[in-house]
Amino acid sequence: MLKYVIKRLIFSVLTILVLITATFFLMKALPGDPFQNDKVPKEVQMRQKAYYGLDKPVVVQYFQYLNNLIHGDLGTSMKNFGREVTSYIREGFPVSASLGLAAFFAGQFISWPLGILASQFRNKAPDYLVVFIAVCGIALPEMVIGPVLRYVLGVKLKALPVTGWGTWQHYVMPVMVMLFGSTGMAVRSHRANLLSVSTQDYMKTARAKGMSPAKVVFKHQLRNASVPWFTGIPGTLARLMTGSMVIENIFLIPGMGKHLVNALDALDYPVVMGLTLFYGTMMIVANFISDMMYGIVDPRIRIH
Amino acid sequence: MAFSVLEGCGSDSGTTTTAAPAETTTKAAQAETTKANNDTPATTAPAETTPEETEPVPAEPAELRMSIDFEPTTLDPHNSQDDVTIKLILLSNEGLVRNRGGSIVPGIAESWEISEDGLEYTFHLRESKWADGTELTAEDFVYAFRRIVDPNQAYQQAEGAYLVLANAMEYHTGKITDVEELGVKAIDDHTLYVKAVSPGTEMLYTLAGADWIPIQKSVADPAGPAYGTEAQYVSNNGPYKITAWEHQSKVVLEKNENYWDKDNIHLDKITGFINATGQTAADMMLAGDLDYMTTTNSEIHDQLVEAGFKSFSYTSSLQCLLTGGSNTGLDVYFENEHFIKAMNLAINRKAITDTLYKGGIPASRISWPTMKGVDKPFVEEYPYEAWSIEGEPEKAKAEMDLALQELGKTIDEVPEICVLCYESEKNLLLIQAMQDMYLKTLGIKLTIEPLPIQAMFSKVFSNDFDLWWSGMSIGSQDWGSPDGFLSSFDWRNEGYTGSWKDEEFARLYDIVKTTGDLKERKDALFEIEKILCEQHPPFLLAAYTQAYICYSPDYTDPELARYDDITYMMLK
């Protein structure tokens, strides 16, 4: 097991390095120059480039960037002059993360009961209804649901604040929008896993022994069907916690979601690099934890 | 030159519309209710109380909640380029003079003298303070003016200083090294000497801008590169002071009790909600969470007016197709007067603004309907129609035939023309409409190249484009201002990449730049307008973009200077 862990760790670090390298050189390959501006004399543009180290050869810039990373310096924005890239993460991530966590936990209270209901009444009315709801949730885009909810609940009914952040009420609508898509997929996944487990021999044995249906579900079926879900938690959380540009724009939430897109548009190299590195590292760490959890929860998968 | 990809802002009188007052409870109504609840009923004899026994009801702080389109890039005036940042800077700071309602009024300088040659200004500063109570002196202006052209820095607005301050370019580029030779000096604590690059009415309008506010050395020096990045790293001497800046969330300004004219400032607090745009901001207005927003979307404007909000509109930019420079390969066609005329006459501007560019006004000349003239709107004093807003397809075809004859080409030999634009859905729809017009009317094929903003500007600045769909700035005073678009057509400027040259244009433009006589300036502008409209050198003007301000009827109207100005607004 230890050997497996170390191997996965090394692989994860290498993946992060590849991510940094690929992002760095892809950014350099993009058309455009962040400082090209016919209003600014050439010598001044050169000074601007020198300040950010852009006057050096690309390979030198790359190693300089790696050196800065080791010292925890992600650089400063070229568009929001003087703002450190770490400040984007420091200010935005807690907001995006708390919203993501809220959506995750709320989603479990909805997706599991619906998944169990659908699996117990397979090919009957409740199953069809649940699947229909799930598919609608997946099909409806956030940019449609969000403004509609905002208008109905915020403007017309004045039940919730239209936009903003800071109180528990500000969580409600964004979480509802996030739940539509993510819960729909979770419901279908839970249903499939539960149905797959329900045909196993030990399930037939449990029923044959006279165990109550509820006990069969909760003691045997749910436990075994939840392995994929359990090991997928880190990845799901990583995706939810890094923020949604659409939702943050609709509800004016000061999260991290929109920074990357805005930075790409403006060719703000340090911000693009810093945020890509952050997102990528989160996903890589999440995958690493998932791999470890597989080995822990399922002895059949454990590698010696 | 100031390009705006989306919309810039402008300076002219706007138009105001008002509908029935909103039905939702407003702050004024709440204040009235509070007052009424505390008033003695009319039918009851007033109680006999001594003044000490009657506790006055504290007035509710007057707050305006407004939209801010996007996160301010910085509050450092020497790096401020977008109108969001500039508006915030001008709310919290004041320069020597102020542009109020399109006219120059005293700011920190209560009076000034101008030498006979129009180059030397002596400003007499009033007694005034920074928001923290320290005295503001002429040295603060000297510090700021020197800072913008500091050769060790690369401030975005430095190039603008070249056209304003004597020796600014020389000092910034290192041609002179003694900062004392820069055209600014403090004669004493309250007297400032400024030497301009050229005479003319523009100087004071320029000094009213965000680039030329004073900066507090005791705040800027310790902050270093962080100056302007946070609320605690800015200096304020204006009507309001920035007290909080929550990134991607809001900016809070409060009334500056140390402002010299504070008695004329009636808002206690302004809260700007960042990224509140479009339907999001409209929904906030309808829910009562916002009092003031800006939009170029006429449907949102109509929605809010119907709901009882007041509105105010003004021309914010000119939307046009700009032709590429001398290395596009299509020069031979763009340099042909008949070819350009054909392209101009083939556009049905009315159809575009009626359908795809709602809220825009189709252009039949350069000067927009509310641009100021000498005493009246320019278009009234200088009536002119260069082309029909519905297009003239037959005339366009005739011009194209003449062009092809002169060039010895057939229509099939005309290369595809690529239109560069910012990648927005609106732009794509507009250019697709023009694609269709050109193909059907003239048989010319257009392709579209939508790009992210910086990639687009890279191609523009390296002149790697055939046509560019862009917004053109209308300038502080008018389109002849240094920050208007006219300077782009002056081939004598370093960096000019076009091929069009006209001596009469140059002569007239020099008059615009240097004359102190408003009538002479406007006369010259009119002549230039006719030259540009008839020769069409580098651009095809499509429409004027209208910006709408929508606001609660509880407040007085904003003013319009370089941008919409909320400084003097108050609760009614």
C-alpha cells in the first residue's frame, strides 16, 4: 500500500509540473501581447515588459516562474495593476468554496432519497417521474434557471435577496441553481449503482433470509452502491468549490469563477497561470485522495 | 485616440424621460412616514414643550446605491483607462478645475490667469484639505504631474500627458533629465504654474480629467506599486472619499467632510455594486436594491421606465468600421474614393439600429444630435446630411462601377474583406447584417474574425486587419478633443499607419487644437466633418451608441459632463 501511495504521489507532482509547463507555453503561444499599445512609446512598452520579466527569452521566463512558485509568489496582475494573484484566490476561494459545499450537502439530501425511490420502483411511475425530473435538471442550463429564479423569488415575490453575498439567504437561490444540474446527474448515478447492486447474490440472500426491505436497502444495497459516490467525493467537491462563472455573474457573488475567463480575455498571464495552477492542483489532489479512498473502502481494490 | 470596444462615454446634454412614480416604497416615502409618525396631528393643539424636551428625529443618511459595470482595474489615476475607474476617481478627487455639465468651473483652483500666447497658466488654489484633514497645497499637484511622466515608471496615461504638459514627452523618454524643466512649478503653497504644449480651449477640459488630480505623497510613496489597489491605498480630496473596496463585490464612498464645497454635497453615502449590469442590475432596481444604473440596452431601459424609473440618455460613442493601414493588401481599394463611397452608401443604418442595434441612433454625419455647438446643438448651428440613413443602394452600385473601372478590376476580383471585432454576440449579429448588405448590394464578400479583447488590439496596433468594427470616443469637449477620435487621422502623429493624407484637414485640425475661440473651433470642426464624410478616408460610420441612465424618481437628476455625474444628486 505504501508503495502505491508513493507512486501516486510522485505521479501527481509530475502531473502538476506538466500542467504548469503546458499552461505556460500555451499562454505564450496565444496571439497578442498584453502591453502592445500604440498610445505607449516603444521604450515605455519595453520598460513594462521588463518589469514583468517579459523581455527575457521564454525559457528563462519559465524557470523564473518556477522559482517564484517555489517561493509562493504567483506574481501580480497585468491588468489590475499591483494586485497580487494570491489575493484573487484568498478573497474569492472561500466564497466559491462555501457555496460549493452548501450545494454539495444540500444535494445529498435530495439525490439519495430520489435515487433510492427510483431504484425500488424500477420501471414504475415513481421511477419515471424521478428520471424525468433528473433529466430536466440536467437539460436546463444555469443561465436560464438562474435569472428566472432571481426574477420570481427576488423581484416578484421578494422572498430572497436578488443578488449579493453575506447572509444565509444569499445562499438559497445560487444553491438551488447549482442543484438542478448536479443533483440530476447524481440521482441517475445513484439509481444506476443501486440497481446494479440489487442483482447481486448477497442481496437475494438477504431477502431470502426474511430481512425487511428497508434493512436490505440500508444495510446492504446502499452501502455497496455508495462506493463509487464516496470515492468520487473529492473530485465532486473540487469541481463545486472552484466556482461557477455563470452563477457568480447572475447573483453577483464575489467568488473565483469569473477571474480565469476575464484574465484569458485580457491576456493577463500571471492571473491565468496562477488560477490554472490552483484549479489544476485541486483536481490532482482530489484525484489522489480518491485513489487512496478506493483502496481503503474496498478491500478488493487495495493494492499491496 | 481613444477606442472603446464596447461603449465609451460622452459629454453632451442628454434627454430625460420620466414615467409615473414607482409603486414600491421608496426611501423618501419611508422618511416621510417616519416624519409623519412623529409629527403632532394637526387637529391637536401642539404640546407645550421646551426645546430640550423635544428630541429631533435624526435624518436618515442619504444613500445612493448604483451599479458599477465591472471591477475597477485600479484607482491609481495614472493607470486609469476605463470609465468605471475614472468615474470613481472623479467622485473622490478633484483637480484644478471641474467639468460640470460640460462647462469648466473652478475646482481646487478658485481662479487662474492665462498668458497672451495661451501657453502659461497660473492657478490660484483655494484653502482645501485632503480627506484625512491635512492641507492640500500646490506641491501635491507638482508631485502628481511629475509622477505621471516619471521615466522610471510606465503609467498607462503618460502618453496623454505629452499633448498637455510642456516637456512631458522629453522628460518621460529621457531626452531631458532635470525634472525642473517639466512644465509645472509650485510658486508657493497656493499658486501653481503650468505650461501647456499648445494653446487652445482643450487645456482646461483636460485638466478637469482624472489624470490631473493631485495625489497625496504621504499615501502614494509608502504604498508604492500597491497604490490604487485597495481603499486604504488611495488619496481623496473630492466630494466623497472611498472608504471600502470589496473586490468583485462593492465600492463604498462617503461624504468627505473636509471637502471645500461640502455644503453642496447632499449624499452621505454611495454604494457601488460591482458587476451589476444588464438584466441583473435591472432586477436589482425592480426589487428596490439599486437606485441608479447605466445600460446601453434599450429594452432594459424601456422595462425600467415602464416600472416608474426616470431615465437620461446621451451619446456615448460612435460605432464604425475602420479601414486597415497600408499593409492590408486591400489598400488599393480603400484608397479609391468611389470604392469607399460605395461601401458607405450600401449600409442601411436604420435597419441595423431598428433591429440589431436597438438604442443606437443611425448616423447620417459624424456629429451626433446633442453634441454642443457654440450656443445651441452643433447639428442645429451646422445642419448637414452626408448620406441617407437608409442607404442608397443604386448610388452605391454606381460608385462601385466607377471604382472598378478606375481600378481595372471586376467585382469577382475584389478580395474577401475580413472584419475584425471583439467577440460579442451583438457584434457578430451586426457584422453579419452588414455582410448580407454588402453581398446583396455590391457583391462584396465579408468574413468575420471575432477575437478576445487583447488579441484584437494586438492585431489593430500592428495594423494586421482589413476592417475593424470599433467604438470611437467622442471626447471631453467634442470629437476634436485630444481624447476624441480625430487625432487618429492626423498623419503627422508618430505611429500613424493609415495612407490617407489631406493638407486642408491638417490646417483645419491645427485650428481646432490651438484656437481659444469657440466659434472658430466649431467652424473648423464642421469643415473637417465635411471632408471626412465626403472623402471617407479610414472609417465608415454606422451609428451613435446611446447610453441610458436609469434611476429612482426619489432622487434629483444626475448631471452630464465627460460622463454621467452623480456628485450633486440628492434625495428629493
